[in-house]
Amino acid sequence: MRGAWWFRVAVIAFFLWSLSGVFACIQQFRLGAEAMGPASDYDRALFASLPIWYMAVYAVATGCSLLGALAMIAGSVLSVPLLTIALVAVMIQFGWLFATTDIVAVKGVWVAYFPLLILAVAAGALKLAHLGRRRGWIG
């Protein structure tokens, strides 16, 4: 991996973040609403009402994020399209969740904080890939 020391550190941190995202996705596939610990009746009902494509978008978001991180480590230009797909998938996933459910009304606004962090990290990773590309550290 090429680039300034801070770039390499950021890419490794993003790789670890992405790895944890893939783990969380797998856990949600395995455990459903209970993936984050004991679920309430509301959590179970919400999870049961999710359309099938919702989990597919979650898998695309986390999978492309991890592949994008690996592409950055490898210095591949594929990091940019992979991280673009991941960012769009995150926007679709959480946009749909907050626009079509009553989760904020039931659980409070704090429930949006972690998804906003996920969105910020996805956008930051894409920006990092673009920077690496412009500086010749990627591709």
C-alpha cells in the first residue's frame, strides 16, 4: 500500500470498520432482530416487516465497503466504484428505514445517530479513495 502514513492508517482503520460491518450484517442474517441483543416486541415486528431487498441492500453496503477497503489496500482503482456503490446502498438502506417506518417516533431521535455515523464513514472512505487516486496512491 502506497501513500502518506496517515492515509495508510486511515485505510487500515476503514478496513477494520468494514470488517465489523460485515460481521454485523452476518449476525443480523443469523439472529434477526436479536442481533443487537435482546429485542423488544417493536424490534421484532419491525424486522419482520422489512422487505426482502432491505437485507440484500445491507449485504451490498457492507460487502462493497469491505471490498473497497481491500481495493484501497491493494492500490486498485476499483476502490472508487466499490465505495460509491457502498455509499449509495447505505443511503438507500437508512433512507428507506427512516422515511417509511415510525422508528424515530418510537425509539427517539438518538436511533439515527449511529446510521448517520455509518453514512459519514462511507462518505469519508469514498473521499479518501478519490484523494488516493488523485495523489497516485491508488491505481
